[in-house]
Amino acid sequence: MEAVGPDTCGGGDAARGAEGWPAPEARVHFRVTRFIMEAGVKLGMQSIPIATACTIYHKFFYEINLDAYDPYLVAMSSLYLAGKVEEQHLRTRDIINVSNRYFHPGSEPLELDSRFWALRDSIVQCELLMLRVLRFQVSFQHPHKYLLHYLISLKNWLNRYCWQRTPISVTAWALLRDSYHGGLCLRFRAQHIAVAVLHLALQAYGVEVPAEAEAEKPWWQVFSDDLTKPIIDNIVSDLIQIYTMDTEIP
């Protein structure tokens, strides 16, 4: 399959990244998922299809060694496949042109020549490979719907003025979006991720849930009975590592 992106490399570093991959591989996956998100926005994709594309990408490389296939080609095929899964169909030509503009800003759309058709065939063949590797299991339960319900409940619990002056909702959605730079979507349940990003958003602004001290159980356990504080801490720790990586990668 034709390589379509900048040179990338897997690593043999013993240090582990936020996703559990070796640190050099974690950096590659961070860059590629950033490409997926930016390309998805330019293609007019909604948040759920973009999340599905990131999850497909992460799940593929959970099964396959990074050195085996060009990660940017896999990313392009992930966008194409996610569009089908979430019924927001994309044209391969649009994916190719957006990707080409991403890697070569200011460039003209590719001509419909042999290079274009070879790249299009690579995307389609890679999609078929990914479906086989993932055993056609490409529908996922994302945290988005849970976070929406939790935010509505929390808004009713909190003081109205406290809610209005602190961007808890915006921050929680941003944290959820950024979590897809890593493999949290594979390691943790959707409900747990939704609670954890909300927990971190509340902590960031020093907001406490009313009557927390008198309650029989923590507010986050009301949302998810099987959730524990160590699980929240692990998710938050992985998120912090993702943001740390963001400051290190140009």
C-alpha cells in the first residue's frame, strides 16, 4: 500500500505512553489522531463519526504492529470507514484532497491521474484489511451520550450562578474530544470516561457538588455504580499524559 504521510517510526523505547504503547509509538499515534480530527472537521464530520474514526484507528494498531502499515493511510481509511458506520458517507476524493492539503498547505487538488487512482485504491484496500483485522466489529459505544446526560443532571444539582460562570460543560466536552488522541476508548468503559472528564472539569475550576460530604456515596458513583476512584484516577492520569505529550510535539 502506498505511503501517504510524513515518515513515521515505531519505537523500542521501554517507557510507556498514555495509551500503554511505547512512548515513540504513542507520539506517532498522537500525531495521526490529530490529523484524523483536523481532517474530519474539514470534511464536515460530526463528533461521533470522528470519534469512531479515532477508535477504529487505535483498535487496528492494537492488533497490528505500527511498522506494518503506513499510519496515515490507515487514518484515511478510518475516516472513510467511520463515515459508512455512522452514516455520514464521505467521498474518497474529498478525503484525498483534504489529506493532501493537510500535508502540503496551499497545494491544488490532485489531478485524476495514475497517482490519484493508486491512492484511492490503497484507501479502499486498506479499509477491507481493517474490517478483516477488526472482525467487522466497527460499531462502538462512545461516552458522548453519557456525558450529555451527566451534564444535564449536574446542572440541576449545582447553583445556577456557579454553572453560568464556570465553563464546566465546554471543558468536559473538550477533555472528551482530546481523550481520543490516546487509547482510552479501548481501555475504559464509555460511562467511566464520561464521568472522569466531568470530574476533571469540576476539579479544574474548584467546583464542588452540593451536599457531597453528607451523601451516602460520591456523586460519580450515582452515575455509574461500578466506578471506583482508582479508575477515575487512571483515566485522569492518562489524560494528563496526553496533554503533556501535546506540549512536546510540534
